[in-house]
Amino acid sequence: MKIELFYSPVTCAMAPYINLTEAGADFEVHALNFRTNDHLSPEYRKINPKHKVPMLLVDGERLTETAAIHLWMTEAFTDAKLMPTDTLGKAQAISLLSWVSGGIHPYLSRINNPARVCDIEGTAKNVVEHASEYLYETFGLADEMLEGIDYLMGDYSASDAYFFWAIRRFTQFKLDLDRFPNVSAYYGRMQTRDSVQKLLTFERETIEEFKRAA
Ligand SMILES: N[C@@H](CCC(=O)N[C@@H](CS)C(=O)NCC(=O)O)C(=O)O
């Protein structure tokens, strides 16, 4: 089976990178440079009209959306135990992935680029404030969920890599993680995983490569 991951540094495409690594999968990475708008190129739009990452090609078949990508990965690499196997447990795992995808990610995106939500002059600050307030509420929920457990589902599972990305973006936007001691400890715990360290090294190398090519 040929697995190709379309990835860009700092983006949520780090989640499938981490989980493919957790699964011991053999995969090829196509790194897109968002700074030079690789994702908006006609070539990439042809293979992914959504012009987003992550995207997988599995034996040439396209798969987009982080939750679906992880559902596929879980079934393709059963030994990796990326989600529980019982029906309810699997649905709860998808629920967590969907929560990050629909309930957290869009608010991080609007802090990253407020004009995408509203480009009326003078509104950017307000967009960022509303998104931040919402994220503080959401991270409060995550903090409660993580009380007394190491990972979102107790043991490590697919959604942890996606939430890890969200926390990283949260800190990159200078939001205050110290308000959430359980999330903060979890963020540190995630960084002790070999898969996360491998991703962070790969990310650094990719950014260096982009700089050299500029
Ligand atoms: N709903 C998608 C969201 C993916 C997404 O928004 N990816 C961002 C990077 S974190 C992206 O590729 N943005 C580029 C663009 O929107 O043009 C998923 O769950 O995978």
C-alpha cells in the first residue's frame, strides 16, 4: 500500500504525521510551503480542490478531513490501537476528532487570519477577541476532561495528536495556557512521545529546507 501525506509545517497536518508514525506506517510526505502559497497552486488544487492539508493519497485515492483520515488509519493499522474497537468507543474517538476539527480549529484559524471572517477595517481585533474568549471556554472543558487522566481517552488515541496541534497553535497565538493546568501538563506529556519528537524534528528540517530554497 502506498501512503502519501500532503503536509505543511505548523499546520494540523502534523496530526496524521504523528499518528502514522505511532502506527509504524511507511509513508511519503509531500511538504507544501504555505508562505509561497503552494497549496493554492493549480497543481495542488487539481489533486485537492479544497486546497487544504492534511490530505492522504492511499494508492492514489484521495482522502481529506482529519477525522476521516484517522478513521481510515485506525482500520488500516489495527495493531496501533489508535481508537477503541467497540462501537461506542470508536464513536467517542470520532467525537473528539470532530470536536477539534469543528469546535476548536475554526477559532484558531480566525485568530490566524481574522480577515477571512470579516475584512471590514477595524474589525480584526474584535474577531480575535471573540475567538479567544470562545477558545478559553473550550480549553476549560478540555481541562476538566483531562482531570486525573493522561490522554483524552485515558490511553493515547488518535485525537491526542490533533488536540496537541491545537494547543500548540493556542500558545503560538500567545493565549494563556497557564490557566489550564491539566491541559498544560498534557501538552508537556505529549512532547515526550517519540512520534511527536519525530514530527517536531521533521518540521524544523522542512522549514530549514524551505528557507534554503527561497
Ligand atoms: N476540515 C479540515 C480542515 C483542514 C484545514 O483547515 N487545514 C488548514 C491548515 S491547519 C489549511 O490547509 N488551510 C489552507 C487553506 O485553507 O487554504 C480538516 O479537518 O482536515
